Amino acid sequence: MVQQKLVKAFQKEIESGAIVENGQIPTFRDLSRRYSCSVTTVKRMVDDLARLGLLRVIRGRGTFVAGQEKEAVAPERSQLIGAIILDDQFLDTLEQCKDDFLGQGWMFSIYRSTPDAQSPERERSFLRKAQELAFSAIVIEASPIAPVNTDFFRRMRSDGMKVIHLSPYIDDMSAECAFLPDFRSAGLLAAVKAALAGYESITFFPADSRAPFSRLVDAGIRQIAGEIPLAVLENAPATRDPEAVRAFLRTVPRRTAVVCLDSEMGSCTIRCAQEEGMEIRKDFGVVSIMESPGDKSTHSFMTFDFEKITRDALNFAIDRNRSPFEAVCHCYPAHFCDLNTL
């Protein structure tokens, strides 16, 4: 209990800057005198805050507030970049552009995943190995669900590794290093296109996803729908089950635009609607936010400049002048690909 009180007081003085000078905190002996405790107790307090990613101990140099280390004490990192990537457009783009970075002496280690077969445990094991081998950066699209790994990412940054996200894994990414497709703008653009095509109502089929980017799509639709105006239909099925999709489609009014999370869900929706006797563009319209891996879309969809996103992320990864703790959040707008289904 006594140590917990000391840790709280210690953390408070670090965060206020009261005991921080040029990013560094006093020696263990000075801290033991300040808090009237043993050097061993100070070491335990430092270890506690280092595990949380708040402090960084550099052997022979001292203890620093994470992210405030002097450039001179930055550890030597390997020229390895790790990537946890879904089998989708980002993987295709990475394969296309990585030779440019290989030519600059950078090597890649890639963990491929699929949306329906992600393994947070294996992904975490990959991240730990990246730590052990002193990777310069890790680029993550298929990250495990927050909040489990939030502190882990912070510890990785504390070790000097950049953690770069290509998709949102929490609702607020403003404190992260992220190069993201703007899913909110994709939802907004889908709603605008639906209104311009003469649709009177709109609904969003999230499939079976509860990921933050799915919620962003829905938020974008709702943000603009009231201004267009466009009625938002509630209670859309959060499943890929065709029977549930058909049951919902029987309840929607004519001239409803259906925004689907991905092209697989969009194709399912079109089949189900046609089985119910509905005609595309007359009774309903469909647009998907993303193309599913291996599925060439046959209906209207959104796309993003995946090459620019990937190259910007990798250029940040190899830039030795950029800190692992630098908060960077770039969002890239969606573009509409019209295949005459809206």
C-alpha cells in the first residue's frame, strides 16, 4: 500500500514535469532521498512505470520519460520492418512497392492474416519477436482488438520501435501513429451518391464486423443523411446470413440504398434482393465500402489510394528523425467507383 502511494506521487511529479529535466529524471539515490525510501523501492517504482511505457531506462545513461529521450541516446535499431497485414489491397500494394525500400537497405518480415481467421495470440507473438530483433518499425492493419494491446504498443514505442497503424483499432486514433483510409468520408460519400441518384432512404449492412472502421462508416452516413435529406433505416442485420438479409429487405421501402461493408456482403445483398423480386436501381441500390480479398466487385464500391497510404507509412517507418512517440494521424479520402448499381 505504501509503495502504491509512492508510485502515484512519483508518476504525478513526472507528468507535471516537477522532477524532469531535459527528459531525464533524477538518479535512484536522489529519488530515494526525495521520497524518504530505499533505492530498492525506487527501482521497483521505476520498473512499474517502465512496464506501463511511461519511463525508459537506458543502461549507463539514466532514466528518461518515454518519448523525451535525447537523440544521442536513441538505441541502434535494425533495418527491419515488420508488417501484420490482411490478405487485401494493402498486402498487394506492399508487395508492389517494397522493392523500392529493399533497394535502400530495408528488409521486411510479413505476417499475413485473413479477416475471418485472425489470431491475436499469434500476432502478439510476432510483435514480441519484432521487439527481440530490434525492428525499426511494425506496420499493422490486422491488429488485435483494443484495449488488450494498447499498453503493449506503448511499451514497444518505449523500446524505440515505431508502431504504425493502417486501420483504426480504437475509436480515437488521434494519439496514435496512423495512416488511415477515411472510412467516415466513405460513408458520407456513399450517402451523397445515393441522394444524387434519387434514393429516399439508406441503410448500412455491417456484415459481422464490430470493428471501429465499421462504426466510422455508419457515423459518416448519419452525419450527412439529415442534411440531404435521406431517411436512415435502423435495425439492419449485423450478419452475413442470407435469410436474415432477405427478411430485412422485405421490410424496406422502394428506392432504398444499401451500403455494404464489403463487396462480398454487397453481392449477397443483390442476390437476396433479386430473389425477393426487387430490381436493382429501380427498387434498391447497392454500394460497398471495400472490395473483399479475391473478390472483383461487380457493383459500385469505394476505394482509397492504397499506394499513397502504404508509401507514406513506410517513409515514416524509415525516417530516423521521426520519434516512435510522434502522434501522426493522416486520413485519406474515399473515391467512388461507379458500376451502375446505385
